[in-house]
Amino acid sequence: MPRLYSYILGQLMIATGLILSTLAIALWLTQSLRFLELAVNGGAGLMEFLALVLFTMPRFLTVLLPIAAGIGILFVYNKLLNDSELVVMRAVGISQWTLAQPALLLACGITLVLMALHTYAQPSAKWQFTQQQEQLAAQFSDVLIRPGVFNSLGGDMTLYVRLREERGELQGIVFQDARDPASPVVIMAERGVLREGPQGPQVIVYNGVRQQGTDLPGQLQQLSFDRYTIDLALFGQDDQQAIPDVGERTIWQLLFPVEDVDQATRDRFRAEAHAQLSQPLYGMAIPLMLLAIMLTGEF
């Protein structure tokens, strides 16, 4: 019987490994293309590019592992059925439960790996990815500022550029600074240029207006200018960015937060902890479903 286990389990592990590798490489190539421009044109080094790509891998693995295990089980047991190997095994008295045990052992291993990924590796990698992306955005914002889209700078600041000419001049600029929710700032300008200042990247804007909210409802402070400087390096110095978001916390940080939080935030932490503990069950549910399809029913 151990030889039968090792025979089926070996085929399952080989099939799952090959399928997982194929899916991971395909997904890795498609996702890494968005960071390739930063490395080629922005001046970022190879290590920065690889770090961004590697920090996204735990999130991919949490999706691909149960899928690869399910496809591997479907492929191996269908092959055993087509080659009449299952017929011979049943003819010598091997029960359905015994035939399913190698796949269940694989499913248990996949579930344990998913538990480690969901509760620690994925939130930690997501937190590191956010920090690395913000650091690179401060260093290579010339590449990360894309025309025609709202570019988020640290979460509380947004920069929109309608057009970017070949020589680097920016046209149609809208900048929002919402770090102070009580008095947000909006700057609109006809054109501008991006340059490197003493504290980091800056956008020099021309012919625009600066609007800032006040304590009085419906009233704004407005300033028209011919030339104004927007310091993009400020978002990298925001202290609130050092606090992980809900999805960037490990299971221990969710259940036992070090900072004081209100009841609503604590409920969000508890809900995220429940999600981290329940999502790995896909590693057991998908193989069980496919085993019920492949092994039960009439011949």
C-alpha cells in the first residue's frame, strides 16, 4: 500500500508543480510588464525591479495554488481512469477512500501553505510592496506620472496631467492634496515641468489657481499665480503612511494591534482576520469537490 500511495502522490505532486510553475510564470510575465518601464526608462536598478515583482508573488500563489492542485488532481485521476489503472486497483479490493488519500494528503499540504501565505506572507509582502513603490515613486516620478490618468501619490495626494509632450512639458495639470481633510488643496494650472529639487521631485506649474477649503461651509480661499512649485517629495514624508492598512497586517497584528483603535476599526481587523483564516480552506474544498466527481458514481 505505501508504494501505491507514493505512486499516486508522486504523480499528483509532479502535475501540480508543473501546472503551478506554468501559471505562475505566465502571470508573473504579464504583471511584471508594468514595472519594466520603471527599470528601462526610469533609471531603477535590477534589484528594485525584482523586489517589486517578488513582493507580488505571494498574492499570485494564494490564487494559483488551489487551482493548480485541482487541475493536477483532475489530470492524474482522469489519466488513471483512462489507462484502466483505477479499474485494476478497485478489482484488487482498494476502496474509494484509499484511492482518495494521496490527493487528500496533497490538499492538506496545500491548505497549510495557503494558511502561511494568507496569514503572514501575503500581508507582509503587500506592505513591503507599498513601501517600495512609494520610495520608487519619489525617486522616479518622471516615469510614474502618466498622462490622462489620476496618479495617486501616497494615497492622500493625486496628480492629473492631460498631456505630456516629448520634451517633458506637462499640459493641463490638476493636483489635489487631501492630507488635511478639513482644508483640502486643489491646484489647477495650464502647464508645468517636472524637475529634481533639493528635497526630491517637484512640478513647477504656470498660469493657474490654488484653492483651499476653509472652516466656513461653501467658501474657498483662492489664489491666482503665474508660477508655483508643487513638492512631490512631501508625500514620502507622511507619517500616516508608516501605518499598515487592514490588508497589509498579519494575523497577529490584526488580532493584537499595538496602536489604540476604535471599535469600528477593531471590527474591520476582526473581519480581515476571519478572511485570512477562511480563505485557505479553498485548498481543501476544490480537491474534495474534484475527488467526488472523479471517484464516485457508477463505472
